[in-house]
Amino acid sequence: MTGAVALRQSDEVWDSAIDTSAGRRFFDSAASAWMVKVFPGEFYVTKKADEVVLTVLGSCVAACIRDPAVGIGGMNHFMLPSHNSGDWGGSLKSTRFGNFAMEKLINELIKAGAARERMEIKVFGGANVTESSNAVGTDNAEFVLRYLEAEGLRCAAKDLGGTLPRRIHYYPTTGRVVRRLLGVNERGAVGREENDYGRRLLRQQQQQPAGEIELFGDS
């Protein structure tokens, strides 16, 4: 693989020719780097030294994973732990679910030349930002740590939980992470965006003959 590749939330296969510039890749002159934004249900892999991967997390979780020996890294952004069946391997093949998002990111890093035993993994997010009786953020945070333990993968760093959303800037070739907690006003906006996104997913799911999806839920 050369350069960078990305997977949109509706895709089932990698497309190395996908256009990532429309609303998601831009040059930041202050940082002298290309910024690539990862939205819920997406993930991104790169070996470009001048790229920074960023995302905004509320109750969602992002895993930042790289192989420091070869300078390849990536980030995912998932909004739900797994499919209702409780069977990680049997979940719907969508990266909005943590089990599939983790599997896909790790597998694509390996395909790109990374070694599983050298992977440096950092996880972020899982705040309970929505006014809901369902602690989705806690569920996501617990899931990602449980997943790493089950897979025998070491967590090098974590910043999970709380009630405030986070903005994450990840430098895949160096492993540097800049985390900024957002304020209460931004918390409301991020929570609304997550609920709106969840409702859109439910509408899409209702049009399909099989499968289930959990919503964040209202209080």
C-alpha cells in the first residue's frame, strides 16, 4: 500500500483510490500538516509523515494504533460496542460497531506491513455526554479495554470516561496524541449529533430485512 487509504461507513471493502479531500482532508498551515477527519463509523490508515488524523468524540471511542518500526498507523471511530447478538464475530459488518471497527483497523494495518506484536495502541472517548438512561460511553469504554485484553493486545495509553467530549489529534508516524477536552456547550452539540446519527442508522436498519441496532436512548 502506498500513501493513505480510507474506508467510508457504508463500504465493505478498501478502496485505495477513494477521494478523501471532500470535507475531510485539508491543509493546516499552522501545523504544516494535512489533517484527515475521521467521522463515526469510519477508519483511516496512513504512512504519510505529514498527515494528522483527527476526530471529535462524545460517547464514541477511537483507537489510535501504529507500528513504530515501519511508521504506519491509523484511527477508527465507533459508536456502539457490538451487535445485539453479543457475538463479536457475528456482528453486522459495519465499523460503527466496536468489534468490527477494531478488527478492520488491525487487519488493514497488518496488510499495510504492520506487525501485530509491535502495535502501540491508545484509546480515547467513552464519555457519557447524552441525557440518556443508557450509559453508552461507559459501555464503549469498557468494551474496548475488554477487547484488547481478549486479543492479548497491550494498551499503551488511555483517556476514557467522564462527561465531556474530546478532540483528538493523532500523529500516526510518531504516536503523538494531542487531546483537548471540550466545554459544556460543545458537549450538548456533540450529544445531539450522536443522537441524530443514531436515529439515521436506525432508519437505514429498518429498511433492511435482518439485523438490529441499539439507539442511544432517551431519558
